[in-house]
Amino acid sequence: MSKILVGNHIRTLRFNHNEMTQQQLADKVGVTRQTILALEKGNYSPSLELAFRIAHAFNLSIEEVFYYGSHNEEES
């Protein structure tokens, strides 16, 4: 059975929000830049609280930022 992680669109959203840096997003949501990096790389699934804070930073719903399971998005 394969492991299904929570995926996200954070990198794309940062780019679309005036090319926000990882550090700027981290400062907005109260985590380290390394946490944002780990989220973007799919190495870390956020707590529910952090997911809400990130979605709020982009003025989006959680479902617009995060997804569960397989998703067709190009990886860089």
C-alpha cells in the first residue's frame, strides 16, 4: 500500500502573490523558512492549525491550498 500525503500548491501561490519568498510566508504564518520548504517539497504535512494559517495568508480556503492523495501537478 502506497503512502498518500497531503499535497499543496504553496509554491505556485507564492509566485502568484507578488513572488512572495518562503521567508515572507514563514513570517506571516509563524514558522521557519525550513518548514515552508519541507511543505513545498512534500516532506511534511501541516497541522490543521498551520494549514488554516497558510490558507488565510493567501485569502483562500484550505481546499484551494492543500489536497489529499494523488493530484496532477507538475513538479519542478
